[in-house]
Amino acid sequence: MKKIILLGITFFFVSCKNETQEIIQYDKQGRVASKNYVSNNTSLDSVINFTNGIIDSKMFFSKDNESSCYVKYYDKLGIASEGNTINKVKDGRWKYYDSKNRLRKIVEYKNICNEEYANQEFNYDEKGKLLANKSTYYTYKFKTSKLESNKENELTINYVPFLKKGSNSFLVISREFDSSFCNIRTVKKDSASFFANQTFKVGVTFEKKGKNNFRGYILEYSYESTSDKNILKTRERKTFINIPVVIE
């Protein structure tokens, strides 16, 4: 491995055949500020950042997509959180750890119309048991595992609500929802109310064979009293659903 040591706040990359380069940057106090690793073709493989000489984060870049990287954040006791980012926006499931490096929370992030959105949250106790009363998420199951074109299949979605007590929910679906749900205000939609215990059952039909997606969102809402008896405060939250399927 070839090392390039840089002082100050400016750094650059120099290609080197058949070698991985380590480019080190120092802060004004002479402590390591970052280590950058560059592969043969000058693409950035990974970056280690430091604060006061202590590792703050590690970033591992995708070879297929340089805008995507896997990030690990650290505190004085070890890894604090980790997950994937796309264009510096959290994407997918992020894991969060306590001071003893135990997994205590998972948050699913989605890119909703180009904005980072915390979609689902799973909280765990010290022994790793899921705390449903402190979490919000959904599970789903098709009545038959084989999905055929132009044949209805029943989809059951069970929802663990975010607002918990006193809230109501309904499922909003559309074949026209795009992958980032930017068009939810403009396309034609259908809705279904929950049956019992926040359970939704809907008949789903796909026309074309091959890869497809079932898309929708759960709109949860509740009303709260205010000092004015004629005014109620409304709280609402959306949980977005994007289920990939293969139609035979």
C-alpha cells in the first residue's frame, strides 16, 4: 500500500497502478483528521474520519454506485450506528447500539420524494427482545405464495401503530404510485379501513408477468382536545409500503 500524507485541510488523489493508496489528512494540531483509500482506477473505496484523533465514522463506497456508501458511526465506547446512504441520505434499515454494543433500535429510512423519512422503527430491550409497544412497523402475508397474472390474491397487512392509544388508520393504495411516492396527491387512489387490531385485508391483482411492486401507505391519525372546546388538534403520520413481488 502506498501512503500519501497531507497537512492542512486540502487533499487530492493521485493514481497508482496495482496499488491501493492511503491518503492521510491532518488537522491543525497535527492529529489525523481522515484517511482516504483509493483503488487502482482512482475511485474512492473508503474513508475513515477522526475527531480529536479518535475514529468518528467509517464510510465504504459501492463499486457500482459511488453515490451509495455504507456508514458506521462511532463514539468513545465503540460503534454507535450503521447503515447505508445514497447521496448522503439515509436509506434502508439503520442499526443503533447502546454503550455495551447491544442492538437497541432499527430504523427503516425511505427516500420519500427526495427527502429522508423514518418509516418504521423497531426497539429492543437489553436481551434483544422486540418491544412492540415502543415500536411502529407492519408485517404482511399473501394468502398464497404463488402470484399469478390476472388472478386476485388476498394480502393481509398487520400494523403496529405509531400513535398507539386512540388513533385510527386506513390503508391507501394505488397502482400508479411511483417508487418515491412523489405523486400521492395527484393519482387515483383506493382505500381500505382496518378490520381489527390494525389488520388490513385487500384483494390484489397484477396484470403483467415478471417483477412488480405493491405500493401504498397507512395513514394513521388521532384527535386531541385543546383549550378551545370547538377546536380539535389533529395528529397524523404515514407509513409507506413498497412490497416487491414476482408475477408468474
